Amino acid sequence: SVDTVAALPCLASPCLASPRALSLAPCLRRMEKFAAWEKAGEGSWARLKEVGGRLVDGGPESQRKKKLSAQRQRRREAEDEPGGVARGLIRQLVLIIDASRAARIADLRPTRMGATIAACSDFASKFLATNPVSSLAVVEASKGSASRLSRLSGAKGPHVKAIKSLGDPTSGRFPPAGDFSLSAALEEARFVLANESPDYGRREILLVVSSLTTIDGEDVFAKTVARLAKLRVAVNVVSLSAETHIFKTLAAQHDGTFTVALDRPHFAKLLDAHVPPPKVVKAPPPSSKRKRKENDDGPDDDDPDDTRLRPTLIEM
């Protein structure tokens, strides 16, 4: 082409009009097309990554497709039951954040507390956006006690501000210090749910814990857990350290889940799992044995609690 020829000093001369120079023009055009084709594939090998023994494209377009595929997969998992899924839309959730000395550990960058502040702030925004008729409250637990940082409400601003105050040196709550008390944290959350939440809806507690131990002045399962059971509170626990028996048992006894975060992306993913409204679990139908018992006037030999008179055979 003329632009290519003009770019070459050896060809930008009066001899360009000569028959020999004009015969080079088709060759130059072919060279230009080949250079454009070669440039189009430049860097394509650098984007390849080995995943599971295969080479896959790790470019931005591939990442966008993978993100859309993950969103579709989550949507399919949420709608896995035919005919729709009944969900509890009115939720009253108390977010408990462990601000004890264990939150200073730097296995999650910059620290466990820094990762918790970032992830919980994002969770509060997503929770209230996804559940517009629900409410959220924030409780921090440190120094063997617990205190409420924000009241139960549906406004995003106060909750995000309260969570970020845990990393503010001027707030008096930084740095994390003291021991974690599970009993104090659950009692503070129970007080919020018992006095500020309505009778209808679903009551939940989401505990983000960094500590492996708890310092309590009473038996948690004898008193505190029994009080939560009366309010029908579901307790979910996300641990930043390791699997702990007391936290896992607490979640199992209150219709909740216990999970352990491996890194910051996994931590955010575990919190996002609590954003959608949970499925409403219907009570199981009465068993056929109980139905027969209701329709039968005679005693049940298999039921030790049935004290009605049973016929006896008297040998003569």
C-alpha cells in the first residue's frame, strides 16, 4: 500500500514510479496482511493456564464468561425444586462479629479483623438489597462481653458505619482485644431479637468468629441455648480459624450451618450464601402409626407411655 511504501525510506523516492518498484507493491501488501494476522494472535499463548491437566484461556473474555456461568449456576441451584420454592422473606438477623485478640492474626490479609470488616460491610449491603422487608443489627464481642453497635433496622448506612468503626482507632474499639465470650454474644443478640423484632418473620443469628475458645460464666447449652430455642432462632456460624466443636454443635442444634473460611474469596462466598432468603421447611406429616392411634380406642402395646388398661389372659 501507499502508506507502507511511504513508511519505508528506501522506497520513498522518485524511482517509485519505475516498473521494478511497482512490481513490489503486491508483495508488500501480502507482507502487511501477514503482519496484521501475526499481531492479532500476539499474547494468546501468554493467557493460557493449566487447569486440571488442560490448557484453558485465562483472558478477560474468558473470565467474563466464567462469571456469567457461575451466576447461572447459582440461579439454577436456587430454583432446583419444581413449582417454585417457598422462602421466608421477612427476616430479623443479628450479625455478631468477634473482635477479640484472635482477630489480630494475619493469616487473612491484612488481618482477620480487616477481612471481616470488608466482607461484613459488603454482606450488609447485599442482605438489605436482597431482602427489602428485612432488618439487620450488628453486635461486637470482645473483652469477655458484647455490645450492640447498631439497632435492628433496614437502613444500610448505620450498619456499614458500625462495622467500619471496628477498624477506626478513634472509635475506642480498635485494636481487637480480650477474650471472646459466646454466652455474652448470644445473650446480647437474644435481647435484640426478643425486644425489637416482631413475632412474625424468621429470627436469625450470624456469628463470624475468629477465636478457638470461649470464656463463659455459665453453661451455654443449659441456659442461653434454651432461651434461644424458645424464640425459634436459627444460628449460623462462619469460623475464620478452624472447626470447633462448641460452635458446630450450636449451629446444628438451631437449624443452622457451620462453615470454615479458607481465604478471603471463600470467606466472602460463605457470607453470600446467607444473603438469599432461606427455604421454608414444612412440618412433616403425622406418621401412620399416630394416625392409627388416633382412630383406635384401644391401648397401644408399642407405646410405653400409654397407660390405658390392656386385656390380659388369665390361665385357669
